[in-house]
Amino acid sequence: MPRTHIGKKKGNGTATSPDGETQKVAYDFNIYQEQRMIRTQTGTATLPGLIDIKGFVRPACFLGVNGVVLTMDDGEKMPILVINASGRIAHG
């Protein structure tokens, strides 16, 4: 399924574990969205699909812990899962 780059986030923020522990981090990730083609009576249409996040936080922290929230420098919050010691993240 094709996907489209829909955004990039880079800056400094805070990762917060479910038990309230915090860690200052640098983050850098790209946001992609699947594009679903559907047939209509008059042809085809494209519908937005699932979101995919590719990037990292450094230093790597809370490795494998579910429920970590990244608070970005603009105040936006996003659940993340740090999946390896390099700080690679998945959208939690």
C-alpha cells in the first residue's frame, strides 16, 4: 500500500514513563500515512489510512516500556515505545 510523508518532528522534549519518571530527550521522526485506493461509481478515490512513525529519541530510555509519553517542545504529546538501545521508536 502506498504511503505519503505527512510530517516531521525534531526537537527536545521529555519522555515520561507510566510511573511518572521523566527523561529529557532529543527526538527526530518522520510521519507517514498509508493511502488506500477505493473504487467508486465514478472511478477511484484515495482515503487516508494508518499512520506510521519512523525515528528515534536520544538518549534511549524506558526501553520496551508501554505507556511512555513524549512531550515535544511545542507541547504536543504522543505515546511512544522505545524498541531498541539506539532509541528507535514506534508509535505507542
